[in-house]
Amino acid sequence: MENSDKNFENQALQFVNRSVSLILESISDRDNSHVPLRENEKFEQIKQQISLSKGGGLPQHDDVLLDAFGTVLKYSMRTAHPRFVSQLYGETDLYGVAADFLTTVLNNNVHVFELAPALTTVEALAIEHLSEMFGLVSSENNSQAVGIFVPGSSYGTLVALFLALSQKYEDFCVKGSGAYDLKPRVMCSEDAHYSIEKACLLLGLGLNGVCKIPTDKTGRMCIGALAEALDDPTHSPFCVVATAGTTTTGVFDGLEPISNLCRDKSIWLHTDAAWGGAACYSESKNRHLAGVERSDSIVFSAHKMLGAPIQCSALLLKPKHRDHLTRSVNVKAPYLYQTAENPHADSHDISKMTFQCGRRGDALKFWFMMQARGVDGFRERVDGCVSWAQELETEITTNRSHSFEVLHQTFSTVCFWHRPPFMSASSVRDVPIHSDEWWAIDKLPALVREAMVSDAYPFLITHCRSGNHPSFYRISFASSIRAQDERTRLINELLDYIEGKTSEQPVDHGLLHAGLT
Ligand SMILES: *Cc1c(COP(=O)(O)O)cnc(C)c1O
């Protein structure tokens, strides 16, 4: 190395030291509830502050760079903030943060065992653990577990649908869409995640490849309607996607009746447990996830409720699908597989199970978090999120039923309405669909959400639609470990805020009398 290169390396190392101090400082202040969730600046303003050397690309002094880190911190969403509720992720687990830093420094590419021996082994251990938690293997034979970490559950679902399609149509991997006559269809509930539609776009099935099954009163996929759709002779179902914890309502589809139908018709069952999979660490496991072990494939995102740094997701398969996975995904790459003389290494090459080439070792952070907290620690976090949601529901139904109404409370999600004073029905559920009153109620959450943005995010909550209901507020707690009195205070502040903002809206009578539709 030239002398000047060496000097530069030393300087860079010093910069790492200085920036780590800055980052640690930001961690110690990350759940400060006295600062706003984020600065309310627009793209152009942030761009001006963040672009250092406009046009020239000249090297910047370390002090300037450190300031720039500060700017990035300043204009970022504070996801560990106690009022950052409803995005399905939140405060990261600091053991996961430490392991993620190590993953970055190692820079091991987790495709062949030879190039990432420790991370490949950790990934296998994490897959064994998760497969056991979901009942795909037992603790005696967990070394048979099959799965990989994937960059997000959306991507995992894409791979699962590919496997389902290539299992049903043996020629699919060679002939592509020439392998089938009838249109292949994947069935899922109308509240299922949009990643299923995106997967169908990529698999060449188009949006028509998705057959959406209505939900019943409880928000679950309607079993009768699913059975009917599976019998429709005009298309050919190749997969049912059950959702364990929907994004909008938190509801778990009935995995047992769905898996019975899939067994009878020999159809691949994929369970999207991206959000609700965390229930496998919870007291409510048996209620929500009964039957999940009968899935052919499962996706789960540990970066949601468990608090792993984004991204940290796994695709788990039934052990009997191992050969199908490696046969369907694998293509020849002699430049990579140069250890044929070492049969041990060969059988652990993850590259044969994935469409990726370069892969980050996302399993390490999950594994470290698990080692640090134990299964009990995970259970505490998950049950803490659930009890926070139960407290919100109780506050609404016991103290505020005159002004609020709960649609669903499942797992850590609460869906609720503010009952506007002009409402004539005794329940929002009874307001006739698409009546003036229905539309007026439907508008309110978006208006309150807008007020929230212009008030510089005192909270961040979401509004959603489901079934025939007008829009409702949806809160999903994903960070849990807070003092009881702080939780209570936050719940009350939030409901007061919604109530206050609603009464400021001119919509109440105005919209109704203007006959807004
Ligand atoms: C978040 C979510 C996904 C997507 O998961 P990513 O890991 O963010 O890709 C899929 N399904 C459901 C039900 C989700 O809530």
C-alpha cells in the first residue's frame, strides 16, 4: 500500500470511531418523547441540505461528513419513538443492531459455505429454530429444516409462489408459461398483502392470476367462498395464501379449515406470517396459529414485531420440499462452485436455494437477539404489544364509547372509528354503505391524518378500509417495553388528539348537507 493510501485508511478508521460516537449518542436519545417524530421538511429542502458538493464531487473534510451524518439523523423518521405506532415495526433490538454492524464489517457473502462459514452455519441454526417454532420440524429432527433468509417477506412470497407453480406444472422451469393450458390462479383473502399481486406480475400471471376471496364478519377469509373458487372449472388453482395477521386488521385466517381444503385438493398452502408470525412466541400462539405447521411454505419478518433491524425475514419450507427447491432454483455456475472435492461444503451452499447471488447475512442479527433475550424475552415483547392493544380497546369500550367504536382488536392491532356527532345510526357498522353519512365518516380519518402531518407528526397512525366499512383508524403496536403509566398516557393523548381534530373539521354537517358522495 502506498503511504498516502495508508494515511487515508487511518483517517477513515478515525472517522469510523467518531461517527460511532455520534450514532451511539443518537441511540441513547432515540425514545425521547419530547422531540417530534420527524422534521416536517419537503424533499427539495432536504436535498439542498444533504447534497454536499454540488456537481463537483470533490472530497469533503471529515468534519463536514460528520455534520452530514447529523443532517441524515435530523431528517429521519424516529422509529423508536413511543408515538411511532402503526407501521408494523418500531424500536430495534440493540443486540440485533450490534450483530448487524458485525455483519457489515465482515462483508461475507452468504452464498457458498467456503466464503461465509460462520454466517452459513448461523443461518442454518436460525432456520432450524424458526422451523421448530412453527412446527414444521420437531426438536428431535430439526436438522432436516429447510429454508433461507430472504430480503423481505414480499420476496419470500414470490419464491413460494414460484415453487407452488413449478410443483404443479412439472415443465414450468423449462417451458415457462407454455407448460399450462388453463390459467393458473392463486387464492387469497381480499385483505391479503399486495405482495401476492406483485409476485403474480413477476411470474407472468398478471393481476388476473390472483383470485381474491371475500372475508367474513370476523375479517377472516371466507371458507365457503374459498371452496367454491377452488371448484371453479374455468381456471386452475395452484396455491392458496393464508394470512396469519393481516396488514390492515391483524386478523388471522383460519389455518386449519384452509389446510383441510388444500389437502383435499392437493394444493400448495403458503402462509404469509410476515406480521403475525411473531405470535409463535406468544401466549396466543395456539389460538392464532393452530394449523400453521401444515403449510407447505411460510414467510415471517423478524424486522416487524420482534424488532430486528430491517431487513430480517425467513422463508421456511416443509422438509419434503428440499429437493424441489434445489432442483427448481439451481442453475450451473462453475466459477462459484470450486470445492467439489469437499462434499461437506457443497451440501451447505445456500446459493443453490436462492435466486440471489450476493446475499447479506441477515440471520446473524436474529440469532444474536434470540441468544440475548431467549424465547421468553421474545414472548415478553410480543405479549407486551398485545396487551398495549388490549388497553386501547378497553379504554375505548369502557370510557369513550360515546365518541369511539372498535371494529376489530386482534393480536396487537386495533381498528376503530371516531363516532362523529352527526351520526344517526347507533353503530358505524349499521350506517348504510355509500350513504352520505357513510362517505362523511369515511373522509374523517384521512383529514385527521393530514392534520397530523401538518402538526409535525405528534403521532403516526394509519387509516385503512376493509369489507364494506368506511375508513377506520388502525394502530398496530410493534414496540412494547414501556411503563404502564406511559402507555396509558399515550393512549389518552392519541384519542384526545383524534377527537380534537375531528371536531375542528368543517365536514360534519357541511358535507352531509352538501350531499357529498
Ligand atoms: C409487512 C407484510 C408483508 C411484507 O413483508 P416485508 O418483509 O416488508 O416484505 C407481507 N405480508 C404481510 C401480511 C405484511 O404485514
